[in-house]
Amino acid sequence: MSRNPLRAALTALAALLPVLALGLALTATTPPAAAAATPVRVMPLGDSITGSPGCWRALLWNRLQSTGHTDVDFVGTLGPQGCGVPYDGDNEGHGGYLATNVANQNLLPGWLAATRPDVVLMHFGTNDVWSNVAPATILAAYSKLVDQMRAANPATTVLVAKIIPMNPASCTECGQRTVALNALIDGWAAGKTTTASPIVVVDQWTGFSTATDTYDGVHPNAAGDQKMSDRWYPALVAALGRTTPGPTTSPTGGPTSSPTVSPSPTTSPSPTTSPSPTTGPTSAPGGCTATWRIAGQWPGGFQGEVTVRNDGAAPIAGWTVRFPLPAGQRISQAWSADVTQSGTTVTGRNASWNGTLAPAAQTTFGFLADGAVPSPAPAVTCAAN
């Protein structure tokens, strides 16, 4: 009788052995939980059509999110501007910049080092066309920029746009110059593309009307933003499908040089890079602040930029900026704002598309002026409407 309990225990243990073996096998063969997907870093690169405010980026970002492409990170050293909707607004859309100047001054490597993109959306060359830079010179700049992208990431996918049409009142030849540049982009891309780093041409020109899709013959309005987003979307989705995100570690530091730009079609100076003095933001009740900086200068003229920011807790519906210029200095051209000058007082009022700013949102307008850079920098005031 004393051996029956032992026999029962051994019988029970024998019955459990297959179950324990199965459990061990399952443990050994079950794969670990999949790691979270590394976002694909996408850099929108260009001028004011991309960044001031470049609301096609907001439409594109939200369309990607709504169609399941949530593993995307828009990157750039510039932050979002007011588009009225939440979105990932990081970009390299520098208002007034020429692709040729960015290439010649080697500005892109610093931006690449700070953001490490996997895909670049490049709509660049509008200001070069406006400044009557030869198409071959623009394409040579494109090639240098692509080489710099590949030096930073040999597997960069480049989506390069045939730029949207131009018909500004002050440049009657810009329309045909745009046609001349766009006509060469397909051939340039075919000769520059590689298996590891493909170049895909995105036709932003065909079907785009300066009469109905821009507000000034150059910059897209809401209809134009939608068209640009619609053209970028399928090409970007295809790029996401073949892109393997690179390492996520980013080196510290960013670009250190300040570019020189020349967006005026009638100005062809040989500008030189200079320090960019900046005034601290000034505000009025309502949370509107404004900051001035010099973007470039040349003998007899300079380019300025004013950034308007809503630092209040509630949205603003419009803004007005004022600043003085020394006697004899005149504003010769402006963009992204309605800029007037009475004597020495310059007044900038929001355009129809960038007046509404949510809390913490900002927008930038630029201008060209005759004369030397003001020193000290003028006091800038901002009032919310």
C-alpha cells in the first residue's frame, strides 16, 4: 500500500511530460514581438513654394496619415507655418533661395547632416528662372545637390518636380523660361538616376494654371496646393514602398552658414554672405510677435525676412507688421505679404492665405530693398487684427 502513492505520482508526471515538451517547443520557436517600424524621413526641399507656407505639405501629410502611411517623418531645419490644420511641418523650403546659390554655397550638406532624409521632395528653381539663370546651370546645380544627398545617404530617393508654371506681372519671360527648364528635366534625371538612388520626375507643371491655381502668378493658392499634393502623393507612396529607413541617430549641430539669395528678376548682383542680425520679437495685445532678419545683401541692396508668430493662447485672424527704414531706402519687391511704404515707415499685412495663425504657428514674408543694411536693426512691431 505504501508504494501506491508513488506509482500514482509517477503516472501523473509521465502524463505531463508531453505538455511540458510542447510548451518548451512553442517558447523556443515563437518569434519575438516585432520592433516598431522606423519612420521614413522625407525632406521637402525648395523655396517659398515649398516653405512659405507650402500648405501642399499639410495636405500631403494628412493624406498619408489617412491612408495608413503613418511611418513617415517629414524633416527639415525649418518648422511649420500657418496652414490651419495640424501636420508635420518640418521642411527645407527657404523663401527666395536659388537652387544655384544653395549648391554653390554648399548649404545642403549641413541640412542633410541635421535631418538625415531617406527621401527628398525637390521643387526648386523658380527663383533661378526668375533671375534668368540658364537651364543648364540650374541642372548642374541639381546634379551637385543630388551628389551631396548621396554622399550623406547613398540610398536617397529623389523626387524632383517639373516646377509649376510662372506668370508674374513683373516677369513676362518667366513662363517660357519655365518651359525651357522643365523640358530638360526628364533627360537630366535619366542620366543621373541609379539603382541605389533613383531619381523620379514628378510633373507639377502639366494641368497647373497660374490663373486659377496661384494667387500672384507664382505661388499656389488652395486649389494649387491641392494639385501639388495630388501629384506628389502617388510618387511618394511608391518611394515609401522601396525605401529602407537609415539609422535614426542624428549628429549634433546643423547648418552654420547663411545663404545669399536674389529672387528679383531685374537684380543680378554678385551677393556676398553676411551675418544675419535679428531683432528680438515684439508684441502687442493678442499674442502677435515679429522678428526681423537679413537673408542676404549685395552692393546697393539687401533682402530681409520677417517672421510673424502667434505666441498667444487663441488663434488670430490676421496681422499687421510695421518697421522703419532709414531715409532713402525703399522696398522694391515683396512676397507672402501686402507690403507698402509711406516715407520711412514700412507696413506689411498678411496675405489672404497666411493671416490665420493658430497658437504657436508662424509665417514668414520677405522683401528686397534698395540701400545698405540698416544698423542697428529696426524695431519691428506686430499687431493681431
